[in-house]
Amino acid sequence: MIVALTYLVVLGLAAGVKGYGNGAAPTACVPMKVAHGVPQAGPSPYYISLPNGQTTYSVGHQVKLCIRASEVWRGTLVQARPVDDVIPVGTWSSELPRSTRLMTCSNADDSVTHANGGRKYDNSCFLWNPPTEPAGEIFFIATVATTKDIWWMNLTTSALTPESEYGSAPAVSDNDTEPETPVAVAPNTGRGGQNQNGGRNGQSSDRSGQSSGSRRQSSGRGSQGRGRGGRGRGGRGRRN
């Protein structure tokens, strides 16, 4: 019995290590091995990231995960797992990059793998749907293969925590606030224009008054002149 069980485990690991042109083998779900041999020990040319910077998750709100690469890749296996478990949680959206497909490990569509052995490129992004019930802290994990013999595993993200009110809508940001109600402006009554016109009219009246006064003064000087003239003529008469 023990010999038979050991044989099955070894057989399963061998199948998991084998590179499949149409995706990872079912036996790769836990060990995350999608190619031949052993994973590379040096720095990986690949990493996975959360471009939207999520630190929490909630049902009904998808999380975007991307494979970042400095060179092409051919194979992958991507999952979301609780930090204390190896069983993937949640599901992945069917809106997938080219040459990738959904895969079932423990539950339907809980993993993503390659659909063929063709070359894939940077910015391959996937949408993860959180489970209907919170699963505690979770993180994303991936294996990416350059060829069937060159691959890197245990590419991970930081952990995400479930929102305190699981399933609640995210808080409204400052950019999403409603616009302020415009303040009503009183209509222009034209009083300012009347005052201005009245001022101009008053100035014109003052000028008219000044002109009339000047004319009266001129008339007075003329009368005085005539009076002096008259006195002069009268004086000449008395001398005669």
C-alpha cells in the first residue's frame, strides 16, 4: 500500500514537471511546476504586480494582476491563495490575454495557464474575482517559463486583506464627490449704469451752469462798460 502510494506521488510530480504545450498539468496545481527540470536560482526576468495598487479585496470588485517581463515567455500558472494554504481561492475572468486559458484545480476557473507554447510578451494582465466569502489574507503566486527547461517559480505579490465590511462598495475618493451647487447671482439692475450716467449728466449740468455764469459775468462787464461810456459822454456835455 505504501509502495503504491509512493509510486503515485512520484508519478504526479513527474507529470507536474513535464511541460505541456496546451497548459500546465493538473498535477502542477500545488507544486506550481510547469516545465522540465528544476526552477532557476538566479534573478528572474519576470515578476507579477498589482498595477492598481490594491491592498484589500471585496466580493464584486475585481483585482487586476499583470505579468511583467523583460523577455518573452511561453508557459505560466497563476493562482490566488490564502497565506496559510495552498488551495487557490476565487475565480478568474474569461477576459484573458491571447494564448492563455482558464484552468480548474480545486474549483472551476481558479487558475490561469498558457493555452499553447507560443511566445507571450510583457503586460499580460488578468482579472481575479474574489470569493463570495472572505478567505483571510490572500496573495498571488505564479510560475513563468521561458522554455521547457528554463523557468522561475514562487513569483508573488504582497498580501491583500478582506475589507472590514466584505462586499461593501469602496469609499468615494475626493475625485468622485458631487459638484457643489452653484450660487445664484442677483440680476444686474443697471443701477450702476444709472449712477454713472447721472454723474455724467450732473457734470454736464455743472458745466452748463458755469457757462451761463460766464455769460452773465460777460454781460455785466459789458453793462459796466456802457455805463462808464455814458458817464464819459455826460462829462463831455457838462464841459460844453
